Amino acid sequence: MWDYCGHSLETARLRGARYADVRVMHMRQRDLTTKNGQVGTLGQSESIGLGIRVIANGAWGFASTDQLTREGVASCAAQAVAIAKASALAKKEAVQLAPEETYVDSWQGPCQKDPFEIPLETQLDLLLAADAAMRKVKGVTLAETDLQFRKIDSWFASSSGSKIHQRRVTSGCGIAATCFKGDAIQKRSYPNSFGGQHILGGYELVESLELLKHAPLIAEEAVALHDAAQCPEMIGTLILGGSQLGLQIHESVGHPIELDRVLGQEANFAGTSFLTLDKLNHLQYASPIVNVVADARISHGPGLGSFAYDDEGVPAQCIDIIKGGAFRGYLSSRETAHLVGLNRSGGTVRTEGWNRLPMIRMTNVSILPGTWTPEHLIADTDDGVFMETNRSWSIDDRRYQFQFSTEIAWEIRGGKKVRMLKNPSYSGITTEFWNSCDAICNADHWVLWGTPNCGKGQPMQTMGTGHGAAPARFRNVKIGTAFSNE
Amino acid sequence: MSAKSTKRGATGLRKAAAVAQLRSERELHAIIDTVLRLAKARGIPETEVHVEEVIDALTRFANNAIHQHVAEHGVVVSIRTVLNGRTARVTTNRLDEDAFRSALDDCLSLAASQPKDPLLLPMPGKQKYRNVQRFVPATTSVTAEERARAVKRTCEVAERSGQVAAGIFSTGQSQTLLGNSRGLFASYRQTQAEFSVTMQHGSATSWAKANSADARQVDPLALAITASEKAELAQNPIELAPGRYTVILEPAAVLDLVGFLFYDFSATAVRDKRSCLSARVGKPLFGRNITLSDDVYHPEQSGLPFDGEGLPRQRVLLVDRGIPKNLVYSQRSAKLAHKKNTGHSFALPNEFGEAPMNLVLAGGNSSVPEMIASTDRGLLVTRLWYIREVDPYEKIMTGMTRDGLFLVEKGKVGSAVRNFRFNQSVLEMLRNVELLGSSHRATAEESFEMVVPPMKIGNFQFSEVTKF
């Protein structure tokens, strides 16, 4: 692989590239699902190829190929240079890259049990058993289970001399029970919706989740939701479960801090950001108890945003995003760092695969733990709603106004969960919402949630991101709007 | 770097100057023949092979300059085997015989790990397909320089108006071949060109987008001017109270809402009781002015005329004058429902079954100017954004307006309006359609392309307002 990298870099140099970096990636994936006792998807895929990014005449060009021959990669590199020269026809300023050291390294992410080595029968037996356990509950009309595994080897080389090999194995697992009754569909998922939990790691994730224990519990809740009271429409106290808070962070902190969005580079598709450059170090983003970091280091945990080096060859870092409630940092790249006065990239540039251009992506954007326990949080709440497990999410294209709904909620009165509520939702304005946070649970209840499906870019790229979160409380939140009929 | 490899690089540069072209069909057909031969030698009774080749290039611009510019070319081979009532799929982009042997072994190994599927049906045999011509040679010759020059002209339109342009100009071509061991063979190739532009005028924005198999039908300059003029009108938005409004939805907004219904017409979704049409097929559900079909053969549609099993897609009348009449089927769902297969299967194995991918919503006699003229008070909606399902059975969708929301008063377009969040049942919306324009191919970002009309709709529910 290094030979292909070197040959393409040299070709780019000879064709006039001032800078080039190249990624050869070998990606393997396995997907297993069941539905109502039958195997659904049962598939495996692999993809290998090379993508090269160059700067020529002060502009970017990128080309990719699956022709891993010396001629194929040279042709690809020459095409990237030709594209860069075409880009220069409509450039404003020459691309500047923040300086970075060169690295020669090999790194492998954590993986105790390689999921590709676990017998398929074992995996399917577990899924079918969980599927059966959900269907045993009367009223369940649809039981679904899901396993996803990926193994990605990447070889990065740059014209500056870096040569970095990384192997990342990711695993995902989830189950869901749906109940159609009368004129409504209710669903419960475990441990999270839309495919469950996802980590940088192996089959140990699946074994840790105790699917068979949780399957009947969520199935019973899916059925019980039909007889639950409708979540009221009110302004009130909201407690979010950890996975929902993780998605709240993703949408209302993670995306607005992407510097390419802030600079207008995503204006046509993903949108821009209310976090204009004047807000850095000046905006009170959240209440003083809120601290958010973007931490790609493995020491933060086995998240989908954990790695040793990003796809520009910049080492993983921890960046303060919100400190004591104040807005302190953006997600940056080598190209954008100087625009916010940084002399180095924050190391957040990643690509979906060999045929996609690396771009700024969330790493692990996490809220740091507070001091509460969920029990104390509920006991301390006189009147509120506790919402768990995302059902829908939406936010405007500058990341101000959001609305989320969850699968289930619980009414809290006098410090106790008193009854189940169906169709819960809440909405708000990002900074008002975060400034209303008055309690965050402690590290014992903090989980690094994986979001495997973050879409961005044109052509669209899907990326996994991590979000450490613990249950947290927010005051004066607009609740129940999604189902309002006024 | 040796002198020898430099010489090879020069060869590469000459190739890079031309636009890459698809391989011949014969070359990809040979891949299918090879895999089928290897499978037969292994004693595998049924094998299906998909081969897909994609060439795409995309020029992306923002802040009145190109900031990303990419090209890709790849071939993927996807193999499905059936043995002893068990099936699985393995996909690879390595095109040598060793890779195919390995994929076949993995396929058998995956399949053997599961219980026998009593509902697994034999692969279909040879089929007849209608000829669909969506490969336009003119599109295949568009170069990076030509896209860059079109972008430059777009940026000049923006600069002349004191605006900032962002968007994409992409061109590409693809071909798909599908063959199986029972003699089925299908092939299809198409081209595509797409231009999308957002114009920012201060804090106001607007947007225009088009795509076509024929790059000559996509006019970047015209789209840039449309977006620019609208962005100028979008300045200084007023804030209105949330509530129910009459809305005039431009085609992109119609597409993005109606497009979310597509999977509800899957027979498997109805059988699984996760469709909003569960217990509703055959009963009046929408207004009598709503007629919806799935029609891959419509002249403004795109996509494969065969499904994931290689069966010809049929035109299906989904909604007839407000009544859901028919669903779409795969082989399996058709057998379970005792219906005729309509050729809408996803590639097997999968848990989702099938879906209509070529929706055509019948239009009416009105037009956007007539809708505006007939409106005493309402809102003109350019585009919607971040649409998600809040309630799957009532089909309540939430999302935002974006890139141009305007107040219509006494038959005229007036002030720009701050963007709203909506929480609106699509079922209710399609009962409240007052006027429809003529139907044409529309493209947006939340749903795949469809043929839809603009619509005037009463009582559309906006629940909250944002800050711009």
C-alpha cells in the first residue's frame, strides 16, 4: 500500500502539486438483522481503493480510484492535479495549511473480540433469541434486531513525509419492538433507537448489552405506551436520558461548531451556523455547570470519534468547546485553523472512505459529567417530564431552533416518576436551552454514545461520531409542541 | 521516483485530461459470466450477480469560489447465492477471480449460518424489459474546466448583486448489470447532471436546483439568476406568529413532504404494520384531487427499469382520486398477499421488502402565479429542511422552511418572513390541497427526485418560529 501512496504522491508532485495527501483504505463490513423471527439482512462487503487530495495553483483537487496498480494510481493523481488546476479558475485566495509535524506510525483501536471472528451462528442465535423474547409479549406486532460491524484499515501518506497506518473496528447493536394498535404505532428501542449503541470496539459491546434481559422490557413498554397519557403541552422542567442528551449535543453543539459550516462552506446543503466568529470567547453558550469537549483521544473512551490521527495526519486532540458555559472553541482543519487564530488544526478532518474528500467532522463531542445521580435528580424535581430514547430530531439550517421527540417519557411529581407518557416532544432555541441546564448526572451514569449516521457534504458522506452524556435537567422548556393541534 | 514511473505518470496525465468513460457492457457482462461459472463449478444451484460502475465528478463552491472539487470512478460486484433454502449477499470491488471465489465462499458461509428460510423463492428466469433511454452522450463529455467556468459565471452573478454563492455542479454516468444462473440478464445505463445554488444576501438566502440526464437541460446561469433575484426579495424578514396558514408550496417543498410517503406503499411495510396505510387501503384518505403513481417509464423520471431481483418494474396506480388503491410488491410480498408482483423489490436479502422509487403526482390546471393571485393571505414556501417523522401513523412530519419564505397578501407576494417550524400530518395536508399546478421533475435534498406539481394548501400548521 505504501508503494501506491508514494507513487501517487510523486506523480502529483511532478504534475505541479504543491501539497498532496493520499489515503488507501480497505473497508470491510458485516450487517445482520432479524425481523419477526426471520433473518432479514445477511451481508458482507469489502471496498478498497485510493483517494488523493492535492493543492495545485493554490486550489484543491481530489480524485479516487479502485485501480490499485501503479498506472491506476498515477492516473488518479494526475486527474487530481488537473482538477485542482480547473478549480483555480474560480478561486479567491490560495489555500493555506496550518503547519503540522510529520509522523510515521501504526495504530490499532481497541477491540477485545474481533466480531468477524465470532461464529455467525452465535451472532444470529442471539438476535433470534432477542427477537423471540420481544414477540412473546402480547401486542408486539414487529420485532427487529440489528448487528453492524466494520473493520477499516487506512494508510495515510502526505507529501510532507507522514506515513500513518490505522486500524479501526467498530461495532453496533440494537433491538426494537413495535406495537400497532387502533390508530397508533408505538415503538421502544434498546439500548438506543436507529440501530442501538455503536462503539470503537469489538463483539464485547454485544455481550455487554444483555439483550435477552432487555428485550421483554422494551416490548412491554411498547405495548403499554398505547394506554399511557398523552405528554402534555407545557413550559416546564425536562430531564433527558443520556442517549437523548447525546443527540441534543450532536445537533445543537456538534454541528454549529464545525468551522467549515461557520465559514459558509456548507451553505448550500447542511447549512451554516449561528456561531459566527465574533462569538468565540464571548458567547455564554450554556449555564456555568456545562462543560463540553471535542475529544478524539482514546483516553476519552472507545467512541466512534476516537482515533490516533485524523485524515490530514493530525494527532487526536481534546478541544474545549464550552467551558463553564462559555463558548471556547471550534472544530477546525489545517485549512481553516488560521481563520480563528489557531496555529494548528484541531485534528477533526475525516473521510467516509477512499472515494470521498476528507472534511471537518465531529469527533467525540461530549458533555463532561456533573455531580448528580438520576435518583437524586428525580427526587429533586417537583414537577417535570423525563424523556428517553430519540424518536425524531430536527433543527434549522443555522442550528438555532430545534425539536426532538422521544419514544417514551415519565411524568415526575413530588420527586417521583408517577406515570408513563406517550408521544413526548420538546423544542427550543439552542442557547436558551443550554443556559437552562441546572443539573448533570455524574460519571457513573455517563455513557459515550455512538451516532453512526451523521450526514454531511456533497457528495454526501456518512460518519460515526461519539457523544458522552449523562442524564441532565433543563428548566422552562417548551414541551409537547410536536403534537399540538392549535 | 524513477524515470520509468515518471513516464507512466505522463500517460496518466494524458488520460486525466479526458473525462473518464464507462467500460463496455461486454466487459462487465464478462464479470457476471465469470462469477456464474465459478459458482457453477462450486455446485451452487442459484447465483445472482449485480455489477455497478459509477463515474461521478462534483465541483463545489462557497464564498464565490470553488473550495472542493472531486472525481470518483468505481466498480462494485455484488453476489447472492442460494443453497438449501438459505441466501446471503457479499459485495466486493476487487475484480479478479480470486476475489470472486472468496466472495462466493463467504456467501455460502454466511448463508449456512442461518436457519432455512421457508419463504425463500427461486430466482426469476429470463425477462423482457422496456427500453428506457436516459444515457446522454453530451453529459459524459463535460469536463472539470467546463464545470469550473459555469461556477465562475455563477459567482459573478452573485458578486454583481453583492451576494455570496454556494452550491454544486455535478456530472456523472453509471451502469448497472444484473444476471443470474437462471438466465436472467438486465442492463441499464444513465447519465446525470445537477446544479444547485444558494445565494446569500446579507442574512437572507434563497436557492434553486435542477437535475437531468442531459447536462444541456441544466442551465446554471438561469438557476443562479433565479436564486439571486429571490435572495434579494428575502431580505428584512418580518416575524409572524406561528399558526395555521394557507401555503403555496413550490415543487421542491411538495417533493420533500410527499416523498416521505414512499415506503408506506410497500406491501411489506403494511404487512409489518408500520405503514400509515395499514388498515387504510381502499378507503378515502386524501382529497379527490390527489392521484399518485409509481412510474419509472415517465419521461421525466430516472432510475433502473428493473428491481433488485431483476424483475421489470411495473407502473402502479398507488392513489386514485384520494383513495389508496394499490401497493407495490416484491416476489415474496406478492406471494404472501396473493397479489401480482410489481417489480419493486430491494436487493435480497433484506427486511424491508420493496418500495416505489419513481413517484409521479398528477398535476392540475393552476400555476404558482395563479395560486398567488388567488390567495388573500398565505405563505409562499421555496424549500423545506430537516424533515423527520414525528408520528408514523398520522404521518406527522416536522421540519423547517428554508431559503425563501414570503408573505402573500391580497394576491401578491410581499415581505419575506422568518422561517417557521412545521408539524404537519401529510395525510391531512393532502386532504387540504386547493390548487395544483402542472407536474414536472423536481429535486430537493430530503427525498429522491419525483414528478410533482406546486400546490396551494389550506390550514398548514406552523408551530414555532426561528430567529432568521
